[in-house]
Amino acid sequence: VTHSIPACIGSMTINSKQLNNESPVSIFAVNKCYETVQDGTFFDGSGFAALVREGYKVRSDVNITLEFRTTAVHGVLLGVSSAKVDAIGLEIVHGKVLFHVNNGAGRITATYEPRGTNSLCDGKWHKLQANKSKHRISLIIDGNLVHTDNPYIQSTSADTNNPIYVGGYPADVKQNCLTSKSSFRGCLRNLVLTKGQHTELFDFSRAFDLRGVFPHSCPGAEH
């Protein structure tokens, strides 16, 4: 087993002596256990989760679904970007959700603008679906559909072979389809990427890099 256990552990004793986990000698990627906990992964606003070290190929079609809750009006949700221009990106900017795609010819964006600036940033769960089908892109937030015209109809494939960054990304990594550098603060769950018949549910505890992210432990109230 190469990944940590997504769980709470307490009252551990060795040879009848209780360990004091309040003052550890060293600590890494361990968070508090919450009295009220929900399904989901907590992002503390300082980092990111990096998935698919070997690289994710967006190509012509991808469907992304996830659920989020946050009280922040800015934050990166997800990005996959080549070193050139091909990329996709999902982010919250000024309380709006933006889905950017660049198939090589230029960036296009579908924007979901709620009626109130804070209505998506109310600490409640919201469902997101972002779909790229060749040159067409659409975004569905809580059942509300937004799509956008794409003038680059000949350009259909986002040629990436790069990690999926969720909730933020490292300073030395280029992200062509994200305008924000703000790490997401809040909780994410049920991240699923679908290509054709292949559907993949991503487990954050199996990320190859986690910074400020606590898998399977979402506080019941915003901390």
C-alpha cells in the first residue's frame, strides 16, 4: 500500500502507553477530525491535488462532473494544460464559474453567472458539469445550461498529456486555460471524467502530490 488511509485515528496506545498526538515530533498532511463530517475532500486554500502523473489526454471529447461548496468568490477548480496552448480549465472568478478550452487555435470560455455574486459561494453543495465535444463547449451548474459559440470550428482537439491539477497548481506549472492563481478553499467531491465509454471517478487520496488537501474529510461547517 503506497497511499495513506483516509480516516480518523484516535486513542492509540503502545505497550499500554497512550500516544500524545497533540504534540507530534513531525507531521505531514494530517488534519483535524471534525465532529460533524461530510463526504468530500477539504481544500484549505493553500495548495492543490495533482492527479494522473503520466498525463491526461483531453483530445476531442471530455465530460467533467463534480460537486463543490465554498464561501470564497475566487478559486481554481481544475486544469489540464500542455506546455504549448492546448488546455482546459475550470475556475471560480468573482463568484462566476468559467470553463475555458483551447484546442490550439484560441481560448473560448463558457461563463455561468449566478444572479447574486455570492449565490454559488454560500457554503452549500453545487453540481457542475463541463462538456467539451470537439469544438463545442457547455457548462451546467445546478441544472442551468450555458454554452458558447466557437469561431474556431476546424480546431477540435486539445492535445494534452499532462497531469490534472485540482484546486490549484504549482507556481512553476503553466496553465493556459486558467486566469486565477487562487487556490480553492472549500470541499470537492465526486470528481468524474468521462471519455466515450470510459468513466473514471478520481480518489484524492491516490493523488501523486497533495498540498493543503485532506482527502475524504470535509468539515460539516466551514472552518
